[in-house]
Amino acid sequence: MKSLIFILKTCILLSFIGCNTKTSQNKTQVNRKSEKTYTKKIDEFITEYYNNEQFNGNVLVVKKDSVLFQKSFGFTDGTQQTNLNDKSIFDIGSIAKQFNAVSIMILVERGAISLDDPISKFDLGLPDWAKKVKIKHLLNYSSGLPQINYSKVNNDEDVLMDLQNISSLLFEPGMSFNYNNNSVFLQMRIIEKVTKQSFKDFVSENIIFPLKLSNSVFDPKYDYPNRTRCFNSDKENYSEHYSTSGWLWLDINDMYKWVEALNSNKLISQKSFDELLRNSFFKNTASYPNFSKSSSLGEYFEKSRIHRHNGIAYQFESILLNDLKNDLIVIVLSNYRNKVWDLGHSIHNILLDKPYKSIYEAIRIQSIQDVDLGIKAYRELKEKHQDLYQLDKPSELNRLGYELLRMDKKEEAIKIFLLATSEFPNDANLFDSLGEGYFENGQYDLSLLNYKKSLQMNPENKNGEEMIDKLNAILNQ
């Protein structure tokens, strides 16, 4: 009897284990099917852009430490003789500034420097204003320094000399924001002064080698293996001239290793990472994906926990979307500057099951040919395909309006701006755009009315103030 009970219990247990195993297998199958759906959707979406010659570059999407999508589209340069691959290295523009910022925090954690140190401490031959500018001001673009005068400088020595000749700052440190590369340049020089190493050697020793970034290089020449060249729509390679050194080029795999190292605190603590993510002087209250005051790591949006950084250099463009809330990383690197920003956000929206297609792209051709048909198409897409098109972005219609304005289609532009203001009645920028449309069309009374409305909604609209003064002068003649 006991043996029979034992056998029954064993069978029940095995049955239970079998059910759990089947449930686990079913969940795995569902997840794999879901991932394949996302992969297919991303691939089709980017392929369409590539086929329309609107994208050339590499894409990597990682979800929970697992590569969901990775693919190369196009060529290494304008000659279109060599296909891109995952070893192709790109100029990542401003994203490379993350490396000097993290290097600063490495030195802070070692006790070699403090964020409150004035930069006068580092004997760079700078004027008295250096006593007021602290390292934390450099990291947050609140130093008061102007942008590098690229019309005058050709190398690092020129930049330092130009800084030494600056008599006064644009504003008191910490009181305003001015994105500039002088702040980045000084971070590199401080690292060199403190470590007695070149910036490149310090980054190589403390970042590149530990993370095994096997395909990353500073300031590569044209003939460097795997180096891409940027080119324009006529397939002409750009002649790239860099006035400062210390710019790290990476392939997309090394770029992912870098982001993963930041997220997992391999180089700096979470406290230091948080310090770099947030601008200490200008808190970001904007909601993703609106522009905000950036810090050395780009932009960080508290509510959505999105870390975003965009980089541009000549025709190179890149975007990093580091979604810490959903454990998603989207990286797009391009040597043919076009649509990278839109592509990055659209891929992210696909992964979040949000509308991801551009309404601007959908109605652009029709609007250029017949603006009324374009507006009709907009309304039909809004009614039938809200799940696909990004109808919540006022920038899409604004962009189309300005394109029509540049084509001297003034009446058509006004119609699009009117559509935009009716769709987004609380957007001050759109009323500013409508004011400009009316101004260009010589309808000064309507222009004045809309500029006033824009200024009422956004009292900080300096352009609106200037245009109102200009229009009052015209109308009072």
C-alpha cells in the first residue's frame, strides 16, 4: 500500500514538474516569437530608409544584455566599393566627450582632484577668470566660456592660446548654459596635468584596455583599417579637418561595451554615473524626447530614465538611446548624415509598442505636390493608423511647414502651420512658425497676431519679441 502511495505521489510530482516545464517552454517560445516580430519590424523599417537613400550606417539594439538586432546598411565611403560591417569605425561626434567626463570622475574617485577645484589650480596659463571656473562647471557647460573659435584655430596649441587670450567670460560660472568645446578641451588638459600622461594614454590605460575595446582608436588617418569616410547625397567624400585632438572613434560593438560598462559601474560608481547624467546647475524638467540642458553624458530624463546622446561631425552622425528603465540600448552610427535621430527614436518606439512612423515622411510628397491632398492624407492617417504614426510630435508638421517655406511655397506652408496650431494649440513654437509664414507672405497683421500669441504662451521667446517690434514698425509706417 505504501509503495502504491509513493508511486502515485511520484507521478503527481512528475506531472507537476512536466506542467511547469511546459509552461516555461511556452513562455520562452512566446518571448522568442515576440523578439522575432520586433526584429522583423526594425529590419523592414530601416531597410525602407536605406532603399530610399535616407540612411547609411550600422545599427545595434540590445535588450536585457541580449542582442535583439544588429545589421550594417550601405558602404564605408562615397565610392560605394566596400560594404560596412560591424568592425567599421565611425566618428561618433559629441558622444566621444563621455570619455573625458568619465576620466574626470575616475580621478575624482581616486582623490586626485575634486569637482570643486578651480581650473586655475592646474597651471594652464589662463587669465583670472580661471579662479571662478570649477571642474563641475566644465562638465555641465556652465563655465561661461564661449565656443572654440574654429575660424582661428588649427590645433591644440592654437586653442590653448586662444583661451589664454579670453579677457572675460560670457556669464558668471553656474548662472547660465552654453554648450561649447572649450569646456571639453580643458577637461582633457586637466587630466594630462594631473596624471602626467597624454589624454590618449590615460584613456587607453584606464578605459580602452580594461574594457577590451579592441577596435577603437584616437584621431585615425584616412588609411586606418576599418575607418569610414563620411559623404553627401552626391556620394562625395568630405575632407575632414579636426582642429583639436583626442577624439575616439569606435565600431558599434565597442560602443555597446562602453555603454554596458557605464550601466554596470565597471569604471565608476553609480554615484559618479548619476553625477554625470544630471546637469548640476540646470535640472531637466523636460519629458522625453524633448530637448533639455545637457551634461557631459548628453541628456537624462528622470521620469522615463532615458539617457540620450547625439553626436555630429561633418556628415557623421550617431545617436545613443540608453533606456535604463526598460533595459534597452539603441545605437545608430552613420557616415551619411540623414535621419539618424528619427531612426533611433523610431526603433525605440517599436520596442515599446508605440507609434513609430514619421507623419512628415508619410505626407511630405503629397503636400509638396498639392498641400490640400497632403492635409487630407494626414487626417486619414490620424483616423485609421494612430497605432503606426507619431501624431503626437508637433515637430513633424513644423518641419514640413518650413520645408515648404524654403521652397517658396508660402501659401502651402501657412496651411501646414495652421494645421499644426490646430492640432497642438498649446505649442508656442508653432504659433511662432505661423507668424513667420505670414510674415514671409507679406500678411503682417496676421503675423503680428501670431507672434503675440506665441510670446504670451512663452514669455522667453526672444525671437517673438524682436519680430513684434519689427512688425509694429512696419505697420506704423
